[in-house]
Amino acid sequence: GPEGAAPPKAGVIVAHDIFGGDSGRHKQLCDTFAAAGYLVVMPDLFREAYDPDEKDLPMWKLPLYLPKAFPLVLARGWDNGVREDVQAAAAFLAARGVDRVGVIGFCYGAWVV
């Protein structure tokens, strides 16, 4: 925000889809929320386990990617890492004075909400 402006009191946690935070418009959405005055966190729910060469896949490659992606999803369940990631994101926001938090998720990330 502008220099000297009060820190945001509201935050947003963004839960990405199965393709990770680098895919689609996730970062653009985070920037939009931040421009509106929110402090935004998008945890990497797969901990960089996906192939960085498979960002922004064209639709025709989805049938090739999904069989590799599903084991990642199953390995990172709510009780096996995702809860801790979301709690860490909330703690990050709280440590910066955020007292209201919204969560938005896309496709895979929607169940986090």
C-alpha cells in the first residue's frame, strides 16, 4: 500500500487448484485483492511437488498431466499437511495485525474452504 498507510486489517488466503499457484490467474487474483487493501497469502499446498515445466498447461495436455497430479493430491490431504499450511497462512496474517480472514479456493482448493 501507500507509504505511511495503516497495515491491512483484513486478509485473504487463496487455495490454488490442482495445477498449483503458478497456473491460471491465481497470482493475478492475489494482486487484485492486495490492490483492494487486503493482505494476501497463497500457500503452496503441494510444496513444489509438481513439475515447474508443466505450468499453464494447454487443455490438450490435461489428460497427460492429471494421472501425475492425482497422487500429489492424495499425498497432501487435510490431515497430512494441508491443514498445517492453512494454519500457517492464518498465523502469518495474524502476526501482521490482520483480524479478519477470508478463504477462497479454486477447484482442488475449494475443499480447503
